[in-house]
Amino acid sequence: MDDGDASALREGERQMNVVMPTTSVAKPPGRRTRVRLKRINSDFSKAFPPDGEHKRWWYRLKAALGTTSSDFVNATLVQIQNASRLPCGGVSEISVNAVLAFIEGAEVKNEIEAALAIQMACTHAVTMAVLSRAGGAHGGDRHVAIMAAAASKSTRAYAIQVETLRRLRAGGSQYMRIEHVHLEPGAQAVIGNIESRGKEHE
């Protein structure tokens, strides 16, 4: 191997060992789990798969709700129907699928997280309904004040729910630091936060 070949080989090895810069690539969103509704009466509709593939659809519903229980899925679908109605309307596929998308986006891991995510989704829906009624100042000052107060309470409730989910996933652990200060006989110490300040100008 002559010097030219050896040089080319070393250059090839050097290029292979170079770490290429990584870039963050957004993961394409997967297809959301959806339902179709068949009205049974004015207060209840039966959910069924949009594509007719019941077994795979049911499996995806369980995965979206973080559960292996069919009873939990059935109860959740009924609860979502009752709690996510559109203003002045009945059961809506749009509302139910919006709540399911919210839960799936939260990537819940178990039934407790799923229940909290359902509450968050429904709290959000209520907040938006209240804000829509407050918009335009219809109904006079008293009506607007009542709607504004209700919206304030629901937004605070939503923030608390988000924080609760964060703490639930973090395990609720708290950090405490304990420091021991050893003093020699006759020595003095100041305990606390000490801030250094520059000399004040006279």
C-alpha cells in the first residue's frame, strides 16, 4: 500500500468516525381512536367502530384509556357522553371524539390517569362553553360577571388538574436537603442566606 492509499484510508476512517449532528424530527401523528354513535334514546347512544373492525377498535380504546378492563371502557364511554354534550344540544360524536383525542394525547398509563384526563377534557369543554356565553356581553353586566366568575373557577380547576397529573406521574416525591454545621469550641457562625452587597454610596 503506497502513501496515497494509506492517506485515503485514514481520511475515510476519519469521516466514518465523525458524529453527524442530530436534528429533532417531529413524529408524525398517528390516527386517533374515534367512535361512531347510534342513538338509542335522547340521553344515550351506543358507540361502535367507524371502520367496522370491532376487535381492533376495542383494543385501541383500551390502549387509549390505559386499561385492560372492558368494563372501564364501557363506563368511560357513557360518562363521556353525559359530560361532553355541546351547549343546548344532545350527545355529539364531535364532543365524544374530542374528549377521546384529549385522553389519547395525554398518553395515560392507567385508569387513574385516564379518569383525571377525562375530567380535564370535560373541564376544558365547560370552560369554553362558559366563555362563549360571556362573549359579546349579552345579558347585561350581571350576566357577564357571573359567566366571568364561572370561567375563572373552571380555568383554575383545569390548572389544578394539570398539576395533579404532573405530580401523579412524578410520584409525588419531595426533595429535602439537610446540612450539618460543625463548630469548634469558641467559634461563631451565622446560619441562613447571606447576600453580599456593595458599599452604599454616601
